[in-house]
Amino acid sequence: MCFTSKVRIAPSSQPIAPSTGAGELLQLLRDQTPRTRAELAKLTGLARSTVGARVDALLASGLLAPSGEAASTGGRPPVRFAFNPEARVVVGADLGATHGRIALTDLAGRPLCELGEDVAITDGPGTVLDWVTSTTSRMLDMTGRTTHDLIGVGIGVPGPVEHSSGRPKRPPIMPGWDNYDVPAHVGRVFDVPVLVDNDVNIMALGEHAVAHPDVEHLLFVKVATGIGAGIISGGRLHRGAVGAAGDLGHVAAPHAPEVLCSCGNLGCLEAVASGPAIMRALAEIGISASSNADIVDLVRGGNIPAAHAVRQAGRTIGEVLATCVSLLNPSVIVIGGSLAQAGESLIAGVREVVYGRSLPLATSDLQIVAATTGVQAGVIGAATMVIQHALAADRVDLAIAAQSAS
């Protein structure tokens, strides 16, 4: 992160500077509620001189800005301060099998500009990531921002990722991407942190940030060409030991036929309940659908066999999710992905099985709902991933220390 044109946030591998305390104060102020120095001293229990020094450091960084005056109790009215989300910008990129979408957001994750194009992940990392960097440069120009305003780039890809390194790991539909150094490629153009995760995780982050910010335990399920889940536990994204948490599509579906899956196993959930599986089921009864969008159009158009096929896919997914409910005890399950646009058919099937097979204690307050962020889920989630990293207390302290030393 840079707070001036000369200051950049250090990569994660570099040592963190001793705490100045300003980063911790910023966490309190990120709710964007304006507060005076006296109010901050009362909330934190710190001396007013300490609070004043930290406020001054955050003002100098641009992350804090004056926000009106409090009522006077005699003398000059005290100034209130609030988090300034417009201080810098973030890039969130959502790369799918056949699409790319990029948003430039502020530090609250609000999109300032969005662009989407048909981009084939099979074109390889060089072509696709060059599109990401060139589109980012174009969006910075469109919004009057510069590379000095950019604090990081977040990228979601349709395959497994080792989050700590940003390298895809044996992604089945991404030829040429295995172990590719995505952060290094993008970092040649933008000298900022580049974070990479799989597309379902970033969609979970986006839906959580926008629609369910106060929910501590949430399961986001993407149903499209593939099936996967993003797990929010204790308010934080759970990636697992090697980033493989939530790989729901390759769980064996109970009572399902032994259809060969792309992973080589038989009867995986993805093989029997994803978009391609529904297309095969419809083809067997003489109904043509060559894409997920075709399935959605058929259901919305009142095609009863298509609606039944989608609902059955929901039931099959629900059989796996019933186990997840017992294991994870989420309070909200969000169903997203392109097939979630097929009205209530998919979600009704999921609800039917989950509510019927899970224990009442786990389902008494469980909500199973459709995603609300639509195509923005991925880009907002990718930006949120970067914001959480860059505005962590220790990273803010490091940037302020670097600025003070310059």
C-alpha cells in the first residue's frame, strides 16, 4: 500500500514494523462513524495525547479525514474524524471459464468502475493476465486514478489455488496455469500486493460483505458448470490446510448414479448435479440445452421437465449440504452461480432435503437463500480480500512507519 507516491506496502513475506497503534485505531474507525479525539480516547481507554498522535498519523496517510464538528460544550467545537474509503483504490478481478470481470473499488469495496468481457481461461495465463493488467490500466485512466492510488489486486480463478503463493494447483479446466506465478506476472506491471484465490471463495467473501456482513457462519454454494463452496466461519473465510476447503463438487453424492467425473472418480456431486449434468438429463428426454443460460431460460419459460431436472439437482446437492449443516452448523446457506437464476426450482430442492434430513437444532434458524450480488459477487469479493489484507493493523503500521522514515 502506498500512502504517498513514494510509499508502498511491503509484501507479506517482509517483517512487520513495530506497532505504532494507528492501525488498531483504524480498525475502530472503519465503521465510518465520525468521532472526536475525546470520543476515541473514551472508547479505547488511551490517553488523549496517544490518541491524538495516532489520529495525526492516519490523517497524514489519507486514511482518515475530517468529518464535521461535534456540538460545542464551550469554546471551539471539536472536529470529528472518519475513515476515508476514497483514499486509495483496489482492483478485484473475477476470471471464469469463459468470462472476465474487473472492478475498481474504493476501500469500502464499493465499485467505482466495472468492465466485463468474454475471456477464455484456456487461452493461458499470459494472455488472460495481460488482459487483467491492461484493463486495470484502462480503468485507472477512466476514473482519473494513477498506479500510486492502487493498494492491491485481487484475482479469483476457476480452479484450486495455493493462497499463500497465489499459484493455481492442478486446475482441471485451466491448461497451462498449474503452479503459474500469477502474483509475479501481475506484479511486473503493478508494484502492489497481488492476492489470488479460487472463484467460489471470493464469491463467498463478496456475498458476505454485501448481503450478510453480520453473519458469523455462512456457506456459499456456487452451482454452475462446476459446484463448489466457500466457507465463512467465525466471520472469516476458511481455506483449509492447502486451500482445498469447500471442494464440494467432488464429494460423492449419496444415491447418485456412478457417472464419471472430470476428476476421475465416479458419482461426484459435480458429475450428477451441475449444469452439464442437467443438460445430459434433458437431452435424454429430447430437450436441447447447450449452456447454463439455456437451462435458466427453459425454467423461466415454464418448461416443466427442465424445472423438474433443476429441482432434482437441488435435491442431490441438498443431500451433500445436509452433511455440511451437521458438520459446520451455518446460520445461512447462500446458493449462487448461474443456475441459481432459475427461480425457486434449485433452491426449493435444496431446502426440501436439508430441512428434512438435518437435525432440528441445526435447522431451526437456518436460512437457505439465493445470492443477491449476482455478477458482482466475485469482483467485490476479490477486492474485499485485498482490503482485509492491506488494511490489517500491522500493514497500516508498516506503511505509516515507512512514510515517517521517508
